[in-house]
Amino acid sequence: MSFPITRHRRLRGTAGIRGMVRETVLNTLDFIQPIFVTYGTGVKNEIGSMPGVYHFSLDMLKAEVDEIAALGILAVLLFGIPETKDAIGSSGFADDGIVQEATRLIKQWYPELLVVADTCLCEFTDHGHCGMVHTHVVDGVVHGDVINDASLELLTRTAVSQAKAGADIIAPSNMMDGFVQAIRTGLDENGFEHVPIMSYSVKYASAFYGPFREAADSAPQFGNRKTYQMDPANLREAIREADSDVLEGADMLMVKPALAYLDVIRTIRDQFDLPLVAYNVSGEYSMVKAAALQGWIDEKAVVLEMLTGMKRAGADIIITYFAKDAARWLRG
Ligand code: PBG
């Protein structure tokens, strides 16, 4: 055999050498664990389409947060299911709203644990859209769309009330135009200039959010989100969205969902220097859980491979319903 011959297998021969040349290493510090908080007492209900994920009433929340903190996870992302909904989502920006109350409790229990507040209205509006809508009825069918600029005012109130309650990071997921600037201005005017904005910059109108909408009771009651969330077919548009958010003052960028959008993660990583978050969304979780429950895949191996793929694609931070599991597995 003539020389040189490249023997790639030399670097794969033992666990030791594979460890030495590994390019991407997952770390528990990379993960954010989402939590669904709800009204009422004594509630710890498993979400049907998301085995292992629960709705917690505030009196049942402590054990969950204890577990997250003990695993060394740095941050939680809060979603709220309110007792009452209305056209403008006022329970989303009430000082005694469910997310605000949960934030206060968590910060009291664990001052060091970062509370990230998802800033959106779809969980709080009776129509399930992410802002204020105007509607008209044709032949008994409701049509309508979200009004951009009027919604910004409500979203800003929501972000400010979340920061007042002690949220460490504001994560607006509503996809209105100008939301980062509006929220940045509102936070600054209220003395929260130190609170970072983790912008859901590149958020696609994705079928992978299906289980979340059951979990958050936030399915749109008419129409869909395609007039504000992005078309899954578009990559260059992702750069324009991220560009706007940078100009408007975002501190972190996000791509959502993750699995079907690894090229988008890579592109945003290559073109922007801000910390980049990947959101491993509900449908991505449910698919793995369903297959694992059937015994069709090795859940641990599949999850760690997926999360590694997201990090290899360029994500610095991963929001995932698997955060607790992954933290446990990484401990060995
Ligand atoms: C709120 C919001 C959604 C998700 C996060 N924030 C739902 C949506 O846009 O319909 C989805 C999260 C998931 O699927 O895990 N706008």
C-alpha cells in the first residue's frame, strides 16, 4: 500500500481518543427548562401530548424548581395559563398575573436561578393570537388579523410587568414588527435598562408547535399565525429578521424550531455575533417521547444526538423540555 494513506479510524479507536478530539460538547449550562404554570391549587397535571411535562399550580411548583436547581440548570422559561382570557390578554400584563406570581416565588426560592419570561399574548387572549386583532365575519366565519402597532403597546406592558416581578431576561415571542425596540424602550423608561432581551428573532409558522398549543391553551381560534410568523421555506428572510432585532437592541437572537432549521441556526451564527439560542420545541419533544414509549428508539442517545446537532450547528443556548433529563444524563 502506498504512502500517504489517511486513516481516519486512528482517532476513533478508543473512548479516550474520541473524547480528546470531540469538537462539540454539551454542557448543562447550555440548557433552559420551560415550565407551564397555571391557576388553581393542587395542580400537577401531565400534558397529554408531552409526557413528562406538567402544568403546575403555584403551590405545587417548588418541588419542580428544586429539582431544576439541584441539577445545575441555570435558567427556566415561564409560560402561564391564566384563569381568565379577554380580547387584549390583560391577564398577561396584570401585576398579579400567573407568570408574575410564579416569577416572584421562584426568585424568592432561588435568587440565582434565571427566570426568563416569554413575552407574548396568545396564552392570555380569548382568540389565541399573539396581539390585538381586528375581525370581521363573512358567512358566519370569523376572519381577522393581528394589529401590529397597537399590540406593541400591550406587549411592552407585559414585558415591564414581568421585569417588575423580577424576571431576569425578557424573551418576546410574538413576531410583531418593531417589538424589540418597543420593549427595549419600555424597559428602559421603567428602570430596567439592565434586563436583557432574548428575542425570538427567527420564528417560523411551524406545525411543530402543536403540542405546546395544547399545553398553553393558545391555539388561534380563527385563522393561523402565518401573517406574523415566518414561512418555513425562507432563509434569507431570517437574516433580515435578525438584522432588525440587532438594530433594535436585542441582546440574544433565537431560531425556532430547531431540528428542521439547523441550516438557519448555522447561517445566523455565521452572520451575527450575539449569543444564539435554539428552541427545541414541543413537537420535537413529543415525537421523540412517542417513539421512545413505543420502544422504537433509544431516547437518551437520540436526545443527546439532537442537542449536540443543535450546538454543532451554532447554538450557544438550547431551550428544551429535555433539559432536566439531559442534565441528568450528562452527569452520568
Ligand atoms: C408563544 C409561543 C409559542 C411557543 C413559544 N412561545 C407558540 C406559538 O407561537 O404558537 C412554542 C413553543 C413550543 O412549541 O415548544 N407565541
